[in-house]
Amino acid sequence: MLKIIVKMKIKILILLLSGMQIQAFNTISSLTMIKHNNNINFKPVHKHKLNSYFKLTRPEGLAYEFALPLFGSYLATKNIATSVSPSALLIAFITTLVASNSMVINDYYDYKSGTDNLKDSKILNKKILTSEEVLYFSMYLALTCYYLTSLVNNNIVRNIISNTIILTYLYTPVLKNIPFVKNIVVAFIVAQAPLVGGLAVSGNIYNIKPAIVYLFYFIMWQELMLDNMDMEGDKKNNIKTIPVIYGYKNANIIGILYLLLGTLLPYGLSLTFILLQSPIILINIYALRANKILKKTALKLSKVIMLFSGIYMSI
């Protein structure tokens, strides 16, 4: 009986993954139909327009995206030369492109659904680029990622990156409206970056485990705080995030739990590591007691703490 249940679960999982891939690739392949639409307005390329394409990729986060796989390569080998080898640099470049594309396609879907209509700072709302141009840009980024991934000589890494690209296309239209799942997907994708970096150089994956665990829970907290900030807009657009369903006070409580897990699981009761995380934990506790929503300043501080935590893990 147990074997039958296991087989059924495997079949269901395969069907689910197949359906996800079909939907994702239908989204990408539909781009080829756009060029036949005579109503599309592709504006001439100019400097201001190129700058807008660049802004769509959220350049402020690109350094972190590039560094995470190299960080994983170093942790897996404890060798700086290996962490900047051609294999490691290729993976770092691919993960940066994948992360950039996730921002681009997310903006496209949000614009089409009307979620970002009230955000004047958004590129698509400024009408510098058309939605079709943004979709094409996303297609070019995805195709470049797939091509570069074909150059990687590790099947596990290729599979991880390919599935991540698919998840970026499924995130906004399918997963974003599922509480907890949306946060888990983002944290899962980010936490994979050091892993693929270590796998690419055939290092000791066990050495990367603390970094993966820390990143997963840290990003879970970060995504939850971003949901708090977007709570009013998400309510209007019927996006069911944790703060929308349970309120931002309960979201702050869950956020503290994530921070504690991310602090204690990687190294146990390491006093140094706990002290490194204490500023953001205390800020979250203050927000809970004051019944407030954390501002973007706290997220900027969290990136600094993430940086110092990475240095601690590398020593």
C-alpha cells in the first residue's frame, strides 16, 4: 500500500512540474506572436530608453546576485583562485541575468494586471517603454540565460538554473497570490545561488550548508517585510499576502521567528553570529511592540548585516 501511495505522489509531482513548464514556456513562446500584431508601437532606441531597460533589472541588487555564487564557490573550496575561475564567473554571470530577468518579467505582469498603476516610479508607468518591448527584453534575457547554461558542464547546475528560469515566469501570474508559497519560492531561488556556485567548481557542498540555511530564512523575513510595505496596494488588487490575511502585526511576529531560525540554525549558539544578527532582530521587535511597519531603511541595514555575515562565514 505504501509503495502505491509513493508512486502516486511521484506521478502527481511529475504532472505538476510538467504543467508548470508548459505554462511557463507558453508564456515565453507567445512572444513570437507579438511581432504579427500591427498595433504594437516599438519606439526608437535612445540613451534614455537604454537607461530604462537597465533600471528594470534593479541594478542596485546586481552586485549581490553576482557575488553569491562566487561566495558559494569559495566556501566549497576555501580557495580564492577557484572562486574566480571561469566556471565560477560563468555561473555568477548567469545567476545575475536570471535575477535581472525575474525583475523585468515581474514588472511586466504587474503592469498588465494593474497592480503597479499607482506607482509613478515604475518604468512602464512612465511610458518610456511599451509593455511589448519589456516582454521582448525579458525573452532576450531568458534565451541568453539558456544559452549560457548550455555551456555549464554540470548537469545538476544546469537543471537548477533551468528550473529557476521557469519559476521566474510562473512567480507573478501563478505563485504570487499564494500566501507563504510566494515567499518560499523567492527565498528558495536566492538560497540556491551559493549552492550552484559550489557545485560548479566541484567543491564540498557541506561547507555551504550554513550559508544556504541563513539565506533562506533571511530572505523569507525580507520578503515578508516587503509584503508589509505593499499591504495596502495588495489589498486593493486582491493579492493575498500574509499581512493582507493576518495583518502586519502577525507578519512581524512571523518575521522574528524567521530571523531567529536564520540566526540559530546555521551555527547554533555562536555568540559572534548571534550578535551580528541582533540589530535587525531588535529592530523587528521594536516594530512589533510599537505596532509599526518597518521602512526601507531597515532593509538597507539588513543588506549590510548580510554582507558582514558572509564575511564571518568566509573566515
